[in-house]
Amino acid sequence: MEFLTAITSDVALRIIASFPLAERQTVEVPLEAAPDRVLAADIIAAEDIPPFSRSLVDGYAVKVKDTYGARESTPALLVPAGEVRVGEATEKRMGEGEAVYVATGAMLPEAADGVVMQEYVRRSADDLEVTRSLRRGENICFAGEDVRAGQVVLERGKGLTPFDIGVLAALGITRVSVYRQPEIGLISSGDEVVPVEEAPPPGKIRDINTHTVSSLLMDKGCMVRFAGIARDAVRDVRDKLSMVRESDMILLSGGSSKGQMDFVTTAIEALGGTVLFHGLNIKPGKPTIFANLWGKPVFGLPGHPVSCAMVVLRFVLPLVRRLKGETREERSHAVRGRLATNVPSSYGIEEYVRVTIERAEDLVVVTPIFAKSSVISMLSRADGYFIVPEGKEGLEAGEEVEVFFFA
Amino acid sequence: MEFLTAITSDVALRIIASFPLAERQTVEVPLEAAPDRVLAADIIAAEDIPPFSRSLVDGYAVKVKDTYGARESTPALLVPAGEVRVGEATEKRMGEGEAVYVATGAMLPEAADGVVMQEYVRRSADDLEVTRSLRRGENICFAGEDVRAGQVVLERGKGLTPFDIGVLAALGITRVSVYRQPEIGLISSGDEVVPVEEAPPPGKIRDINTHTVSSLLMDKGCMVRFAGIARDAVRDVRDKLSMVRESDMILLSGGSSKGQMDFVTTAIEALGGTVLFHGLNIKPGKPTIFANLWGKPVFGLPGHPVSCAMVVLRFVLPLVRRLKGETREERSHAVRGRLATNVPSSYGIEEYVRVTIERAEDLVVVTPIFAKSSVISMLSRADGYFIVPEGKEGLEAGEEVEVFFFA
């Protein structure tokens, strides 16, 4: 057999997860550039949000005890005591039995502890009739109710969402310390591969993996440095690896034949690197290499485009998260659905089955797309994939599977 | 009541979906810039992919009929007839009983219709012993098996995934015709709102919505033009609207009080626009305006940050998809999970409940986060939301709900 040392995906993921990474560098970016970046330091609120108690509705600020027992038939009578305009500061302090008009967002007078909505207030001569009683705090956002000064609002290692950006804006934080984007060195290889802008002569094909892989990486916030296409020669692979030596990680795609893979492992070892695994019990994606070179992680990815993409999704992206400095576990967006057809698979091999997903009422129907691992067009038609575990020998139509979305 | 004309979300979504949009402009981008852009024309393959039949394994190209009945004890005897190297063209035509060595990816000699893996071949003196019989096509990717010349491989209106980029690369397409990115005019409003870089004096708060909304829009591939913060005055709102007149859509955030909303509708009408709806039976998000101004869609978004964000997610983003030229229905990434607690809600109002999502074995646990609609920090802690339909008066712990992820 070709890969005597092939290991399971579990072992591979553990080896990848324990790869020692260099400390991440940080950089300060303006708020507009912060979405999707990863926080390099906890964000501690320097002030209360909101900074003052605000009305959540158009109505009258009151002391709620003045409304106790009020109802349509026996309204509470309050004395109108002016208005606070939206955006205006007030130093007013509520007196007993008073009601101050406040529109949504207006600052509340001191000692106001409820706002009665306009529709529950009637004007009668000099009085205001309040036709229902209020709970304390009703229709108010109190000072510090959103964020308290001194509180850790966002933690180091968090990828910033649009809502996190909102929190930073609320606090007046216009520059944010984030981790530098990982820079990934990308190499294509193979005597049969020509750049996409060249017409391939007979026997050769265009470089697909560089484009697929760099799209996948850039989508995850990486910068990609492409070193070009290495010929199937130790010398050339070495040269290309050296070109991207400064990257945080190196991915070399191509090399599914025994000979091509030997060039890759030989070149890595010749440069002083250590191959950590070579060959995985997965399908597609078996001819995968993982190595430590110059203290950096290096993947040798299979040449078939589908195999290459699946290995990136399952094995490379978790390491990308670590390189980005993300400390939280990834949110799983997997859905459970029922298989439309039987799925054959081999015992002892973890298989990745590409599928389409259709929703019909409460049912999620998962239909496998069967195609060879060189067929990229099928991947572009698929919605996601599921994993047939090593211990399974096929699945049956109607069985429930957990599907991971491609995008 | 404040909004006599409040409509249901269904009606609102229909009005939004039927808004007549101007024809989308197209632009040509290089392949590297094509991910996430939307195709403006069908992609028709000009050639077969792969352009020639290739081996999927390291082994020997054969005529499969020469292997019929072969097994370990009674191998088929074949004559070694050279090798095709990876990347090399061959004009060889297989003869009867011949076997040609091919590594993975190598071009196959004409008339070869199967490749036997190396491990099923023994060398004996001058012969090759093949120890199993092959199916036709085994371990071959035939010319045109991935893509056939003349085939529509990707359709107009498709947002390009990394795998689509791979398909384009395979076809040697280095420039792609895509729709221009929508340009969204963004206005903040409110006398209480100051820019994020200013320290708000008492009674005022920083502009949150501009930052949240522009992150949400840029994440979806929009360009955002910010016109600044309009004061609560028809004149100022008019001026700001005119500043972003050339945009494909205008979003004006802020304005939850009756007075503020009146400025917005008055300004739109004064400029010759038509308010299509004003007030939604939803919570949060009730004070939402949708209008046609200069033939462009205009949203007046509620001022409370959570309300504003929810309205963008549920009502604005579907229109963003249309503006981008996406013709496919959006893939739903919703998951079904069980409520950890009871959820009160009001009959007749569609409510959006922010939640955290935890996975435990096969169970997805959905825990509501109860907070006022002004509290942005809670949104940054939530994983997603679910919808309580109008016809429901609360849900009970243990009930199943469909949760939409925020990111």
C-alpha cells in the first residue's frame, strides 16, 4: 500500500491543534477596518452606556409610585412639568406628582423611574390623567444598563461582528488593537500545471487549486502570497518554499502521485523541516502532508481540486483560526437532514460526501452528489458536505446526517 | 395608537420584493477580485475539462477487457509498453494486451479505458501480472467529464463561491463580467446623536447605527457612502438625502420618536418621494419607513440599535440581494433547536427574539436573551434570533424553533 503511515482524521486534527505557533503580532486599525478582525486585547468600558437614563418611548416621565392603582376609570392625576427635548441635557429633578414630557431617546429628569406612553395619558384642563399604573423602570433604559464602566465588554480573541462594532462605537472607541492578518504562502506544483492565463498544451492542465484555495483563505481574512508553480523537482519545490519562508503558514497544492509527494517531503526535509504526518485515512484527500518547517506549519495538499478543497476546509481552516488569534470555538452552522439516497462508503476511511440541501416544510433533504475527486464543477453545485465516520460502512436513505455548509 | 397604518411583515416583505429596481450595471473584474461578486452573464465552457483523459491514480493504463477474470491466483498477463509522464503529451494508442505506466494526473494513451492501481500489479520477468479485473472507466477522469464544451457551467445571478472560482480557473477565464457592487447611501439622524469620535455632552449619545449598519452592508458586498448625521429638521434630512441621491438605495437610521419620524416622511415627500409603508407590526422595529424616492428604495430605520439591526437583517438584506443581481433564493442556514425557557410575546405582533445557541450531543439548545431594544451589548453576545409569528402568544420551554444565525 502507498501510505503505510496513514493516520485517522482525529489524530491528524490533534497534531494540527497542538502545532506550536509563534506569538501573534498586533496592529491597530480604525473602527471601519475592524469588522472580522480578531481582538488582541480585552475591551474594557471607560464609561456607562447609555451615559444617562433615556426614555424608550414617546410619553411622560413620572415617579411610578404616583401611578399606583391608576386605571381607565380612576386615572392618576399628575401635574405637567415641562419637557425634555431629545438631545437636550436636563438638570431637572422630578417633584412628587409631576409628569415631564419626553420623546423617545430623551434624557430623563433625575428621580424619574418610569415613562408612561402617550396613549395612556389624557389631558384634562391643567392636569394629566394617567390611565394605567407603571412598573419601576418601565420604558426606561437606565444609565449603564447596556454597559457598565469597568466592565469587559468584548474579550481578546473574539472575531468582531457588526454588533461588536456597534458596541465599540457606543464606547467611542475609534481605533482597535487586533491581530495581524495571517499571511499564507501558497505554492502550486506539478509538471502538468500551467498558470490560468496560459493555454495548456496537450498533457497539461490549468492551475485550479491556487484560485480555489486563495479564495477560501481570503474569505477567512488571510492574506495570500503566491510563490508560483513548482516543477516536480526537489530543487524547485525548495526554492518556492524559501520564497514564502516569512509567511505564517505555507500551503503547497498539487502532488497526488507518489513521485510528486516524494518531491515535497524530500524538499521539506532537505530544508531542515520535519514531516508530522503523510497520508490520511480520508476520502477524498488521502495524499495530505503536514510538516513543521522553520517553525511554521506546512501543508502538502492533494492535487485533485475536490480533495484539495476538502482538506483545506477540514484540516487547514482550524489552523487558520488559531493563526488569526481566535480563541473561541467556531460556531457550528451544521444542519441535520435526511439522506435522499443510500451512500456507500469504505470501512476504516472517513469520507466526505458532497451534497445538495433542500428544505421542504420541516424536512431537510440531503442529496449526495457522486463525482470523482477531480471534478470541480460538482463542488460548485454542492451546498455542503457531511462526514461518514471511519467506523461506518455506508449509510441508508432516510438516515439523519449533519451537514456542513460550504458557504 | 401611534401607527394606525402599521402593516404585517409579510405584506412589508412583498412590498419590498416588488419594488422596481433599475437595471444593474455590469463591470469586468479579474479572477482574483471575483469571489463573492455576482455573475452578470452565463459562463459557457469553450472547451472540455479536463481537456484529455487523465489517470486518477498511480498505475497502469490498460484496456479493461484484457483484465476480465483476473484475480490473485489467475492474474492477467500484460506487456509493459512504456510510460506517460505527468504533464507530457502522448500520441500513443494502446495495443491489445499492453499496459502503460501512468502516474496520477498523466494523460492516457488513446483507447485506454481503465487504470489498474500499482498495488494490483506484479512484475514478473517480461510481463506484468494484473491481479484484479477492472470496470470500464475505473480510475480515469475522461476528457469532458468535469465540464463539456458548450455547457453553461455557471449561471447569471450566481454569487461566486471559491469553487466557482475554481471552475473559472479550469476554463482559463481570467476576467469575469459581474454586477457592479450596490452603493448604499447611509444617513444617521437625530438631535441626540454625535459622531463616534466626539465626546457626547449630557443628553447626547454616540452614533452606533452607522457603524453597525455599514458593517452589515459591507459584509454583504455593498459599498457604503455616509452622508453624516442629520439634525431633526426637514431641511437637514432633505439635504442629506440629496447628498446620496446617486446611491442605489438609501438608509436613514435614527428616528424612533413620532417627531423624528415625521421629519423623515415629510422630507421624503417634499423631495417628491412616496412613502410605501410607515410602521410595522414587529418588535423590535415598529417605527420603520419604506419609501420610493427618485425611483430608489429608501428605508427609515428605527433609532434603537437592536431594532435597527433587526430591520436591516430581516427587511433590508433581501433587497440588497436583489440590488446585487442575485437571482437565486438565499440558502437558509437556519437550525432547529429547543427553547430553554418560556418566551412571552404579544398576539398580533411578529417578534424577534435574540438567543444563544448551544449544542449538546444531538440537541440544539436555544436560550433567549431578554434585553431592551436599545441594548447593543446583548446583540453582540447573541448567536442568532428566531421569529415568534404574529399568531402566537408566547412559546413554551421545550418547543422547537428555527434559529437564524447572525454570522
